[in-house]
Amino acid sequence: MSEESVKKESQPAKAPERVYGVGHKLIGKDYPTPDLYAKVTGLAKYAEDYHADGMLFCKLLLSPLPHARVKHIDTRAALAMPGVKAILMADELPPPADSLTDNGTVIKANLKSERALTMEPLYQGEPILAVAAVDELTAAEAIEQIRIDFEPLPFVIDPLETLRPGGPNPRLEGNIWVQAPAPSAAPGAPPPNPPPPTIGELKWTKEDFANAKEGQLPMGKVPGEWSYGDLDPGFKNAALVLDETFVTPDTSHQTLETRTAMAYWQNGKVHVFTGTQSTAQTVPAIARWLNIDPSNVVLISEYTGGGFGSKITGGVTLVIPALLSKKVNAPVMMRISREEETFIGRARPSLMGRMKVGFSKEGRVIALDMFVISNNGPYDANGDVPSSGRIVSLLYQCEAMRWRGATILTNTPPRSAQSSPGGMQGIAIMEPIIAKAARKLGLDQVAIRRINCPEGKAPVGPVMKSDGKRPHATSAFLKEALDRGAEQFKWNERVARTPKRSGTKVRGVGVSLSCYVGGSIGFDGLLVITPEGRVRFQSGIGNLGTEAVMDVHRAGAEVLGVPWEKCDITWGDTAKNFPYTCVSGGSQTTHAMTRAAYATAMDAKKKLQEIAAKSLGGKPENYEVANERVFRKGGGAGMTLGQAAAKAIQLGGVYDGHEPSADLNKLTKASMAALAGQGLIAAAKDNYPRDGQTYSYVASFAEVEVDVETGKYYIVDFLAYADVGSVIHPRALGGQVLGRSVLGMGHTLGQKWVYDPHYGAMLSTRFYQNKPPTILDVPVNMQWAALDIPDPETPVGARGVGEPPVGGGCASILNALSDALGDEIFRRAPVNADTILTSLEAGRPMQHPLMAHI
Amino acid sequence: MAVIRDVMPAFELLQPSSIVDAQKLLQQQGRDAWVLAGGMDSFDWLKDRIKKPKVVVDLSGIAELKGIRATSDGIEIGAMTTLTEVVQHPVIKEKFKVLAESAELVASPQIRNQGTLGGNVSQDARCWYYRAGWPCYRADGNICYADTPEGRNREHAILHAERCVAVNPSDTAPALIALDAKFVIRTSKGERVIDAEDYFVGPDIDITSLHVLKPGELLTAIRIPSAWAGAQFYFEKVRDRNVWDFPLLNVASAMVVSNGTIERIRIAVNGAAARPLRLKAVEDAVRGKAANAATGTMAGKLAVEGAVPLQFNAYKIPLMRNLVKRAIGGVEEATWTS
């Protein structure tokens, strides 16, 4: 099929026009973001676009082996080359720093965590040293002059291999992290933090492996376990019990901007230029990595070319140019190549999952026994394994459930959170089972999801020790999203359509539930009303492509009744004074920072009313704020915002930032002190109550067409219907809902790692080998919509959206494929022509689910 | 010594403006010279510092290597003609559509704008071990890493493997074989013209090159005779992604059918072996037979006789069987109403 014919085939009807933000002026409306022009014209400066006088370049020497000890390094020839200025090695890194929490307790540094350079590489591609030179070519040629002697050490790529009796360990000490509990608190003192985890060894028995049938995940002992309800009666009374193994792929984040960083030192402060998902919160991370005080860190990050969880606070390797810069007293640029990014750029861990699920004859999940292990790479444990259990328990409201899991270390590149960490894998493992159950029980695929999906204050996860109850969600309107989505997608018509096969083509439809966490609380906002009558929002959010850095402040402008044209946003440079801001990870920003923006605007409003009362008489409550003025209710005396700001400067104290509110974070207070006197300064902590944990939800629908003679398939149509609370910025929301759906689809469509297990070497280091999805792999006219029902537990009503669509993007395609081809085709993702053709030929699944990386 | 990738090494860049000069430079530099066409294959090798030629001879300034010309018997396409020009050329679209179709499925629009027809047929193997610089047979070593008990070989050969199991990744090569194209090669002794299928070699002939060019030789043009103009063509490429992907397999055929009977046929597949395979046995078997599904089915089975799968590429056998079947018997198209 040519590219042109792909396009022609996927032209569904245009979506109905939706009007969002009814009753609002700014919330729910599209607008051109202040960074738009720079982005589309190329004026936007990413880390690589910065230059400084006398700037040097550095390149990295990466380990060729998956696990080794560096015995000897000879750098003499490299250092003798003209233009080579310095070499940085692991022993020159500052010792890992402890960190201090906001309540004053110390988190001890984990000395076994990842650092920027190492003398004991734990994966192929781990940086060992860096060379600074006058240009990159010189640095590269110098690296080729360095002689390193390695002592190879045992290594393991596959988590099951290290679990075998006598299997190799990825680290000298073992293959799992062991977390000791926190010591008990002294009377009156805050509870201390647990000590850093240590590395232990986990091996399963021969019997554990022998007990698993062909294609089944063996289930040995694992450190993680929780449960609620009673599984036995559920399985006993079930009309159908399925026991399925499914494996999800390791997938690199593959942000278009690699983790390039430039740094220099000036007056004792380090200035770092890099891409990061979070601006304000990257400062303490850099300070910790460099073991310096956060007040000596300036971060410039105006634009970030994608993160997806791989750059929540930048990347630890940014210390390399910072330390080299100190060493040679010149700015140093470290441009990370695609080859380097493949190794150090983070990835989602593969999950191997086995689920035993009991269904009632109506399709209700009455018992679920879930077992998962992850391929974590060699460093800090990721939360994917526990998170997969929580998300599955919420999304399918299992009546009784046990979750067990282990995070297994291997000699593969370090993982980090990737959009919907654990949620995406849990959904990808569970959804094909739901689809199979519906077929076996003769139920409609939407109907079976409707009776299982969460509603309202739905319970999630296990009983908490603190209060003896299961936690619950703030709200869930997923049933409405499923119903409206099914209607818009014309689900019933598509299901009823015959024939399913015509010529060599078979069509299949799939639906998936999807959800992930969608918000945190307790952060600060900060704004300045200037004597010129403008409102300046100080935004400490990262500009990572979601537009939350701008969007959340629309909620503040709406409260103040200020036209958007009179608003300015300061972002991207921590020297410009930002408030205590959430990290942009876990889809928390829109929720957390609209709350902070709302609180801050309310603080500004209160101060305006007080200033008006002081200036014009009467009580503050006699005044209202609208139309860029504060004036007596019902008409009469008033003043412009500019006049009120001038008055605030005169009044000083709480009005112009000299007296911050006591509950503000110290970072916010420091920023206020720097801005004090510039106008009316408002700052507030989000103290709004919240009953429950915040999640967002998506119902995803897909249709595929498979050619049974070639195994090639196309996604013909796709719709994602989102329950994300109030819509703040429709165009950005649509970009997130569909963009993250595509991220999920990549896991079905072909994204993967290929590893040679004998050598422990990655073979899929280039895009054409690891196959992230392209724009032509998804339907031209994908659709999205949002319910726009406010979440009742947050003043603006908005929840986060980045991650919730991902699982549905992956699983709706898997389900559409099994609808087209049956349940005997695939047992792992991705699913490609090789899997489909060999299984169709044999009439049974031909690929071993547990043999990955091919 | 340590290894670093993704940094272009320094080299001397020579930019001749005529075929004569280019051939002379290549002759002078011998094995030290690297021929640069569109660069889509070369830059990978150079940036990875696996190939470090002293001299790069850039052909982009040679006007006589570019463009599509009518000849007394068909057309001649300069080796430096871009794939996009091939796709869009009215004569190719009208008379030799199989070539336009194959060229349109190469990589991505950006790569087709830069990549050339000569480069596409002369590109190197994409075996992930070989391309990552592993010292395999193809790189003058003494092992094939893909053909080991744990080797990863999903995209490798099912036919004619000989120590090395890499495949030829070109999409246009089988189309040119189906069209009975002639490759024009400039050597120190003058011009040599060879059949398309003779341009390509397997590891039994030369394990370090996919084509016959020797140092000092230059592919200057590809001639397409009019013998197959307007024939019944078929091209299909199966790949994982819908754009920017090499073929898992592709097939190209040209048939002259008269009263439902196959009078003449040429058919080739690529992605199955280290060279694009002209399926002569299939051609002989179907000549004189009805151009229908039954003949296609018979041809498909014949085509994969002797195929030997590796651990992860058994799917290529039914895939090749079905592609050959479709090339001859046609595709049973879907008749969806929605």
C-alpha cells in the first residue's frame, strides 16, 4: 500500500464540534500561547542553541561491555593532542549528597545509585569519562586515543535468567533492591525517612520454573504483595477463569531533543542550560548532584524538546559539563548524540505479567490474582511494578484482588518513569484478557467494560495501614466517557457490520479503558500586578510541550477578570524568581498548579480589595474586582489595577511582597523577597481540601484492518474520549490526548529493543531499528473529545491528562487485532507481521511470550 | 582503543564536475576513496566512524549523472537522479510504473528527496551487527553474529545464505530486475553495460560487497529498455512501519498477458537474500499458464523451495510465498462499503 493510499483509506467522518468552557472567558478556550511564534519560526532556543564566549565541547566515552570493572585507563595520548583541554573521570564527581525534606528530615543518599560517570559500568553504553576539547571532532579523536583495560564481570539481560537458580547477578551484590523500614520517630519529632535501600539477591527454585507450563510466566517468591477481599470464593463462583501471560516491550523515551547540556560558572554560581520537564524543581536536583547549595544554581530552560518522564528534573549527566567547566574555567557544551541518548536517555521497563482472572457470567471481575516482574536496568527501582497493580485495581474495580510483584535488576540501560509508568503495562496485560472473556461469555466489549469501570469515589489499591480503609479516587466519570465515546465511534454499527473478512483483509474493532494519576496538591503560586496595570505570572513549570507552563495561569487571570492581553508570563530561567512548583511528572501539573494559580489570584483579589478600602474608604468586602479595576460594588469610587499596584508599593508590607505569608515554601519566600517592591505581589499556597486521590480516565476506541497474507495491519480509525475534569485549553488537551495515545500505540505497532543476549549488547540503537511510530502509522483523522465535567475536589475542576491516554492507545489496538484474528495470535507486544503470519500459519501462538528483545 | 560513534570524522572532500574526472579520481585513490551519492547510506557509516575513508568523492556536482533521458530503446536514468524525480517522472509513471511504485516506498519523503537511484541500488546491507561495527564476515572477520544460537535475525536471509545472512535492503532493485534494466558502469577501460541482476552479488561471490563495483569503477546510469513498457506490473513492500522502514520483503513483477495467458514474465524479490533474487524457475513455470490465483499459488510454493529459516525469521517463508502469489495471481481485494 502506498503512503497515499494509506491516507485515503482512513478518512472517517469529521468529529462534531465541541464547545468547551461554557460560562468562562478564558478557561476552556483556545488561545495562541506566548511561546508559539518562537516555536514555529525556529527562534525558540533549546539547550543546544546557547553559546558562550570561549565555549568548549565535550564527548563521552561509553562502556562497550554490559558489566565490567575498569582496570586501567591510559589517557596520555589523548591529553597530548592539540585542542584537548581536560578529561573528567568518576573519581572527580562530588560525593552523592543527602537531601533535606521540607519538614527538615534528612534523606540519606543512596551510594549505589546512578552517577554521571562510573568505573564499574553496569550496562553497555554507560559513560565512563568525558573529554573536553576545542571542538567535538577533537574530543572524539581524543577518545579514540584512550586505552582502557576492562575486567569483564557476569551480566544478565533477561530478568528471568537472573531469577533462575544459580543465574548471574547484574550487580556484584545481587539483583533486587531491599528496603529496610524507617526507624521509629522520636517523641515530638517528625517521622524519620527510611535508610537508603540495599542490594539483595532473589532466586527462584527449579520447581518454580518447572511449575509453569509452556508460555506461562513462572511465579516464584517476590518481595511485593498486597491483597483485599477473598480470592477463593471468587474463583470458585466464577463463570469463567482465565490464566494468561503477557509481556510488554522495553521502549526508549526517544525525545526529539536529547539530554544536551551546557554549563559555566560565574561569581560562584553554576549556570546550566538544559532541557527539563520541570524548571523550579530541577534546581534542587542539580544542587544535589553537584553537592552545592541550591542558591548557587541558575537553570535556563526555556524550551524542552520532549520528556515523557525521562527528564523530570533533567538528566544526571548534566553535571559533566558543569564539572568540566569548573575544571577548565570555560563554558562547556555537551551535545548528546542519538547514539548516546539511546543508552543514557531512559526507557520504560518491560513488564512480564501473569493474571488469573475470575469473571461472573455478566462479565464482572470478581477475583484477580496479578503477578508482575519488571526489567528495571541496574539502578534505582522504578515504580512500574507497584503502580501496575494500583491502576488495574482502580480501572476494573476488581471485587477481590491480590497483587504480587518484583522489580528485577539487569545490565540494560536505566529505566525511568515513561508516560503512565506501570499503568500502561498493567492495562496492556489486563485488557486482552477482558476482551477474551467478553468473547467467551458472549458479551459486548463495551458492555463488559461498563460493568467493571470505576464510578464516583471509586476505591483503589489495598487497605491502608494508616486508617484501615482502601483509598478512593476524587471522582470518575469514565462510564459517561465510554458511553459517549461508543456513540461517537458508532461502536454498535461497527460491531454489527458484516462481513469481517473481505478478500485478504480482516477488520477488527477494539475498545480499552485507561487511566492514570492526575494531580497533586500543596504548591505555591506567585504573581505581580505592576503599576502599568499588567499581571505577571511567575511560572516555575517546565515548558515541555504540554503548554501547562502557560495554561494554568489562565485560571488565575479568569479569577481576576483581566484580559489575557494584559497578562505576561515569566518562565524558563530560575534567576527570574519562581514559586515552589510541582515537578511536571505524573500528570500532576494542570491539577496542582491551577489550584495554586487560583489561590494566588484569590490572594491578589483580597489584597486589591484591602488596598481599595484603605485608599477609598469602606470595607474590603464592599469592593469587587473586574474589568481591570477594583471598585465599589454597585458602582462608585474605584481604582485601576495599575493604581492599586502603585498604592501597594507605597503601603509595602504584605502588599508589595515584603511580608510573605508564613505557610509559603522557602523557595517562594526567596522569590518574593527578590521581587518585593515591584508592584502588588500575591502569593499563596494551595491549601484547598481534597477528598481522595486524583486520577484521569480515557475510553479508547480503534479499528484495524489486517492483511492475512502479509501480516501487515493498518489502524483505520481511532477515538479517545477523556474524563479529565474541566477543560483548560482544548487544543493543548487534544494534543495530549492523541499524542499520548500514539505513544501507547507505539508499544503495539513495533517499538522495542533488540538485544543480543550472548554479548549483552543492544542491536536496535537507531530509529529504523527500534521503530517508534511515525505519523503515517496512525490514522490521519484521529478523534478526541472530553467530557468537561469538573472534578469536585479541586476549585478549578481540572485534572491532569498527559499519562491517562497511553494504556488505551496500546490496548485498544491489541484488542482490535484479537477481534480481527482471534485469541491465538499474540502473547506479547509489539505485534507485527512476523507474529501474525507465523501464528496464522500454525493456528496457534508461535512466539514464546517470555522471549523478548528480538 | 576506545570507540565513539555519531561524530563525523575528518576526510578530504573531492567534488568532480564530470564523469571522466570522477572516474580518474576514483582510479587514483583506489581503496582509500569513498563514493558519495545522496549520502543516505554513507553518512551512517561515516558518522559512526566505522568507515574512515581518507577521501570522499562527492558526485553531486556532476550534471551528466542527473536526469532522465529518452533513448532509442526506452529511457536512461542518471545514477544521481533522486528517487523523488523517479517517482514523479511522467514516462516512468506511464510506462514503467513498477519502478515509480518501488521508489515511492523507499524510506521517507525527505530521504527520497536526497537519496538517488544509483545510491539505492548500491547501498550496503543493514544487518544490525554489521552496521554496528561488529567484526563479522562482511567486515573481513570470521564469524556471522546473526547466525549464532542466540543471534537476532528477524530481518535476515532465508535463501542463498553463505556464512553471512545479511539481506539486500533495496526497494528499487527488484523493480529494475523485473524491467530487465541495464546498469552502465564507467571503468578505466571505458564503459561496461551489465544486466540488472548481474550488478548484485551474494556472499558466495563477494562477502564484503553487495554489488560488483570495484575500486575505480562508477555506476553512471540505469537504462530501461522498452521491452516491458506498459506491461502488467506488480510491486509490494511489506515493512513494520508505514514510512521510513526497510522492507521485510518486497516483490516486483512485469508480465505480458494475452487472452489470460502469461506470455512473458520477469519477477524478483528482495529482502530474502544478500542479493535481489530473480525467480527464473517461477518465470519458467508460469510462462504459458493462466494468469490467475491457481498459477499464483503454484508460483508462490515454488518460489520458497529450498528456503531455510533462521530462529526468528520463519515468517519470511509464508510472506515470500504470498507476495509471489499476489504478484502473479493478483490480490483478492477487499470490497468494504464503509
